[in-house]
Amino acid sequence: DGSGSNNFMGYLAYLRLLPQSMSEKDIKHFEEHFRLSEPFPSLGDDDFEEIDPDSKFTLNPAFKLQSESKEAVTLTGSNPSFNDDPLNNGVQILKEVKGDFVLMAIIEDMEGLSQHNVKAYNEGGICIHDGKNTLYQYGAFPLYNCGNMLTILGRGRPQYQNYKGYQFDKYIQFERKGNQLFARSSADGKTWNNNPGSPIELKAETLKLGIYQTTYSDTKSWVKLKDIKIYK
């Protein structure tokens, strides 16, 4: 898409819509005409799913809890220089890791949330820094009906929203699987949905995992996170 992200996991090589049923003779003619080597495959039963199974989330049973903050953490500040130097203007690094991992947290509250009147451009959540010049942010930005928002700061600044506005999912996570980074959200912490723009190709060996809050301005505000966990 010109921004360093691949939103397309596959493609349709051929699609034909048939408004009526086909006879055995029609199917044979169709197979011969298009040189199909096998009969049409069955789509299975009601459990058939079209989504990419790799986008789903099940915690790896081999993973162990590496870091946990059960108490709520309130991040507060005004960060007009966040985009220029996020590590010194709103990001708190929790741990450096190599290989696969899961980073998750709950967005418990933010200023103006209950009144649907968030102050300035307040945003907060979890983040990953590649050790060079790219920061991956995933959190809540309810203004403009954005909801949960994934931002890749460093490859330009592409942003992907799920358009849930003030009804954004409070459970958020990053999961790295090989060279793919998934950003997901959940309303209940059980059923996770892949965010638009996810997964992202990520080749850096060592990553810095953390949390962040910013208003992108001189206006001060806050975001409260809890149950911040890192599995590996």
C-alpha cells in the first residue's frame, strides 16, 4: 500500500458467479473447458472459515510469564515531541526480548472517557521499538471514531483503526510469530480480533517492549493501564 504494510494475505486467481445450479453435464464441460484436474472441492460444514487461521490467538502453552504488573499504572504527560523522539516523550520500556512473545494489557480508563470528551489528542496503550527508528503503537484513540488504533511510526506514519470510537476494546495485545507482528483487541479478553493493518513484517532480532501515552501537544492528560503482561 506504499506505507510498508501488507494488508493482503492472498488473492483470488479466478471467480465466477453462477445464478443457477449446474447439471452433471455442465460440470463436466466446465472442468474440461478450464482444464481442472480434480472435481470441485467441498467447503466442508458450518465450521468452514475464510479468515487466515494464523491471525487467531491461542497463548502458546510453552510460553511462561516473564513480566506482570497487576496494579494499575497511570501514564500522564504532555508530549508535543512524541513523534520526533517517542522513547523520551511518553514511552516506558519494560523489557527487551528476542524471538516470539506476547505483550498484553487492559486499558482501564482515560481522561474524559466516561463523558465521551477525551482531552486533546490523548492516546495510550502498548508499544514495541525495533531498536532503530520504528515504533509500533497499539492502543486507544477514541476521537474521530477511531477506537483501537495501530500506528507504525518510522515508516512514514501509517495508522489503522477499527472504528469503534468510544466503544473501543479495552483488552489489547501484540504477538510476534516469526517475522510477523500481530496487533489484536478483545472486548472480553477471550475472543481476539486482528486489527486492520495487522500482521506486519518485522525482522529485527531484539525488540523493546513497553507502554505509552501521548497527547501530541502541550495539553496534559492521562491513560490508565492494568494487567500488563509479557509472555515468552
